[in-house]
Amino acid sequence: MELRDFDAIRPFEPQELPEVFDRLLADKQFQAVLAYLYPQVPLEAVAQKMHACHSCLDFQKAFCYDFLKNLMAKASKGFDMDVSCIDVSRRYTFVSNHRDIVLDSALLDVLLIDSGFDTTCEIAIGDNLLSLPWVKDLVRVNKSFIVERSLPPRQMFMASKRLSDYMHFVIEEKHDNIWIAQREGRAKDSNDRTQQAILKMMTMGGTGTPVERLKQLHIVPLAISYEFDPCDYLKAREFQLKRDIEGWKKTKEDDVLSMRTGIMGYKGQVHYHCAPCIDDYLDQLSPDIPKTEIYEVIASHIDEEIHRNYRLYPCNYLAIDLLSGESSFSMHYDDAYKEQFLQYLDTQLTKINDVPQKDEAFLRECILNMYANPAINYLSSK
């Protein structure tokens, strides 16, 4: 395969960037975003800084790195990553649980640089989030490749094959890292499970058996732990709307609100933890495992690695106790913290004000489940 085979989905190449920068800078909506982010900076100065970037990595370092550092200084108590189980000189496919539409992969880029990697990662992003042409340009400047969705079956098969081929191309030919969520869309209840379909897609590219093809991607299970999820109330709202309105679906405006809330909202402490690359695990798999079960077995291993590497916070244990009405985990929090968390819950619930026949008890339970499930899975993995 050659790079041109992936022109429709890949990030931009260095020689394409000047034209893309000009297209972005001429877009009125993008200009408005720049005016919001850099209120005192003339457009010409931003343009000069953009055109000084000769690669997508240059752009990430010039614009995204400092923006995210400054954002997290205001919207969190700090963020870090444990890379002790991997070699920062190698390239990996990071498969993670999915909490935040934008930040899961964006923060990983910052943390890879801070951890000693000499590059960031190429990011898998669904085309459902890319309805605006300038947004599609911007994410491809930010090293994203596009996951095509909602296609007829035959086209979907071809798109999945191209996507898989491209992931193998990134690792083997471009020598870059990849980030992809363990499932399509976020786990709204934080009960993180790897979809076998993701693994099956990965084995459409490469050579050899399914296990050999997965091994060629050097998969690293990545556990992402946010203390607080700014979108928890939006996810709870979605649960009630889906429960009460047959066929209810999110709008593009809902996606935009989720992205904005996730980026700007308070997250508390954030921790990323890399499990060991699964290559050795794949080598040790029994050749007798039936083909029909191999994806389930590997998905379960990835899940276990993610679950055991969560960082738990007092609110995770407290949520279990609030759901059960017991105090089995009270050693992890005190009365003052409990009162503070209950106030947080009430504040989040008051933000849900556009749901017909608002079911406060159901919404509260949904939010508590989001905070309890990581602890339940962590305890189960031990």
C-alpha cells in the first residue's frame, strides 16, 4: 500500500499544509474560534505562526501543547501518565477506554511528549463529528485519521479494510503511534468493554493469522481515569431521553455541547496508565482457541488490563456506597468529602432542565453508576 491509497482519510502531509492553513484562515467560523482563543492576537500573527509549521507535529507543538497545558491548569488538579511498562523509543497502538470526545486523545499527545516520546499519535476520529469542512481540515492537521460510519454494508466493508490497512501502514511505514477507543462512542455508564468489532477491523489489514495481525499493531491497553466527568449530567440526560422517547438520537448540537463541556469543565485529577504491550500475551495464546472465540478472549484481556490500571478516587468508592445504601468503602472518604460530593451531584442534576418529566431519581442513579463502575471493575480485576 502507498500513502495515496489513504488520501481520503489520512492526516495531511507537510507539502499539503500551506494550502490547508490558507483555507482555514479564510474561514469565518475558524476566524471566530481564533478570536475567542487569542483575543489580543492579530490574525496575521496567527497565520505567520501557522505557516512556520512544516508538519502536523510542528502544529501540535506550536498550538495544541500549550493550549492544553493552560486549559488543564484551570480545569483540573493536574494530569499525568505512567509509562513504566512500555519503551518510549517504540511505536504503539494505544487502545483506551473512552470518556471525553476530544480530550482523551488530545491529552495523550501532551503526555507522550512529556514522557519522552519523540512523536505524538495519529488519532482515530469518527466522521459523525466532522460535518463542518473547516473542522475536518483542523483535525487532519492535528494528526487525525477518519473513521467512516453510516455507510451501506459493502461500502462499510471497504472503508473498514482501508482503515485497517492504514493503521498497519502508520505503525510499519510511518513509524508513528496510534490512538483508538476500545469501542465506537463513549461508554456513557463508564462500564468499559472492548468491542470485538474493533479488533476484527484491525485484523482486516496486515498479514498472517488474526493474532499475528494484531501483534503487528503493538497494542497497549491504556486506562484513562478522570476524577470528575464534566459531561456526566449530559450522559444521564441522554439515558432518560433514550428511555422515554422511542428512536431518540443525539443531534449535531448535542455533540458540540458535549465537546465544549468536556473540554472546558472541571475534571479534578486525571491519570493515564499504560499496561504492558500485549505482544507477549498474544505469543502465549493457545493455538487451540477456536477462531470464533479468539476476539472475545483478547478483548477480555484488554478489558482486564484497563480495569486493573484505573486510578480510583474517593468519589468512585462513595458512589458504590450511595447506590447500595451501605458504607462498605467508607475508609476511602470522610464525611466532609461525602457532603461535598452530594452537593456536586445536586449541582449537576440542576443543569438538566430540558427533559420532559425529569426523573430525578433515575438521573441521580445514572450519574452514580458512572462513578461506581470503574471501582466495581477495578475490584473485580484484582
